[in-house]
Amino acid sequence: MKFSTIALAAVATASSGALGFEKYVLAGSSAAGSTSFVSYIISQPVQGKSSIVCTGAFISPTVLVTSAKCVTDSVSNKALASASIFVGQGDPADALKNITTNGVTDPQKVGGTGYVNPQSVFSHPGYNSIAFTDNIAVLVLAQPMANATSAKLIAKPSTTAGAGYTALGLSMSIGVEKTELQQLSLKVGNNATCSSIWAPYAKLTNSLCLTPVKSSSNVCSSDALLVKTAADKSIGLAGLLNIVAAKGDVPTAKCDVEGAADYFTTFANYIAWMTQITPLKESDFVSSATYDYASSGSNGQESSSSSQSSSQSSTDSNSDSHSSTESSRPNSAASLSAVGSLAMLAASVLVVSML
């Protein structure tokens, strides 16, 4: 089965001295397809306090992208030390059990889990955990990870209202210390509606708003990744989840409420930055493939109308699209004004509370 666009989300909490997990992909189904480009990231922002589980994606054998909120101190907005971050592809539930002692991450146990510390950590300098700007980070490993593949970035994913996507989330269920990737359908939201839910969206040029195809399903307030299957069957990376929002509750942890929307940070504005902080050239990690953004069917099954590839430039010419260009920068001041009174986005990643 081919999946169209995928959102990958990882979330976790702790309970009663043992790890327990909450399911944060609602009304999904078991995922299919290769996801060997996906990595999981465990970070511990405050030693002895808590750990965070996130997803990332390899764009080369040693370079991966993830959300800044996963690897950044929420007070200083500076990148965490490499020793506080662990990257791997094994079940993060197992990794959390194996690399912690008395609820505190133990670096001495990392080697046996397949998880490693990155060599370098780069949070975007414009990231702000309250204004939700430039929520992107890059990790560089010292050595390639066994069995990992890489995917290329989509410089301009379709922003046409109604374009079909599929969400793939890392489900963690209470009482079951095992994770599972699940999938569900999303579509690009109407620009005016998305802006009315979260006002900064109207001025951000690096953001894409998606809404659930079914009101009972969604990817919740968590780290997430958007990808797209190209006409040549290659995987393209479209963006990273920034926040989930609903009118009167921005951001929201209530992802199943009617009218909730998912706002993703798209990659176009950050390609030049990535070439500056890594050894990569743009051609190494930016896709030249074409993508068909016709509506997808239930649970990621593409409908017959999406069987033929179409030109990405013609798809993106819809007048209702939310533009994203390399030369444009997000309006951080507008975002700060609109959400400056909010508390830090605690719900943007679920935290593994260490007892």
C-alpha cells in the first residue's frame, strides 16, 4: 500500500513508578510501508526531571531533522547538550526502560539500546517556544545508523485547500509498553479558516495547516513529521508539526475537538540554513520528484483519482494556497504579539515524567 503524506508523532507519560503510555493517534489503523528513514529521539532537558520522546527523519546517513522543541531548552531557547539527547530506531518504550536508572537517563546504558548521542545539535536561532516560530532542529551523528535510510525534503509541498494527506503516528497505549505506527487521513485546511483558528498563520510563510478528514481522528499535540510518496515511489519530507490549535484554546491538548487544526513547519525557508550547518549540498537532500496531491482515501488508501502524477507547480497555483518561499521569513513579531500571553507549549510534546 502506498501512503500519501504522513505525520509521525511520538508521545509518552509516566505513571506510578513505571512507564505507561497514552494513545495519541485517534481513530487510526495499523500503518504500512517503509519508514526506515524515521528515527526516534529521547531528550532530557533538565537532568533528573523529565525525558521527551520525539520523531525525526534522516536526510542523509548522518544528518536528521526534528522539531526544535524536542532538543531545545524551553527557557533559553538554546540547543541542549549532545549528552542529553539520544537517537535511535528501536522502540522508544524499550529504550526508555533500558537507558534510565530510577527515572533518570543514564548515559552508561545507552550503548546497549541502539541509541547514540548525536555529535552536533543545531536548533534554529529563530526558535521561540512561546511564539512557536522556527520550530526546527538538525542533528548530526558521528557514524551512520545501521539499517537507516534517508528521505529528501520537499521544497514546496502543496498548500491547496483540500489536498489529501495521510497521518502516521506513533501510538503508545496505557498499560502496554509497546509502540505502534498508525495512520489516518488529513487534508490541507482552508486558509481563512486556519487563520481564524490561529491568527499568526495568516502571516507565516513557512507553515501549513491540515485538518482531519474524519472529525473523530487526528494526530494530537505532539512531535510529528509530514512526508509524501512521489511518483517514482521515493519518500519526500514535507514538514514538522508545530502546534495543534482550536478556537478558544491555542494551543490545545484536546486534539479530538471539532475544528482542531494541525500546523506544520514547512522546510522551504530552512534549506539554505541546513547547507550552512551541515556538509550537505542542496542537491543532496532536496527532492526533485513530482507529487500527486489528489485526495486520499480512508486510512491512507489512495483513491483512483490520485493514480497519476501531476506537476507540483500547477497544484500549488490554487488561489487559496498559503505561500512558502525561500526568501520570505516568518513574522516572529506577529506571532509573539498574538500568543505572547500564553504559557510555554507544554502539550506540544508529551513528557515522560521521571519520578
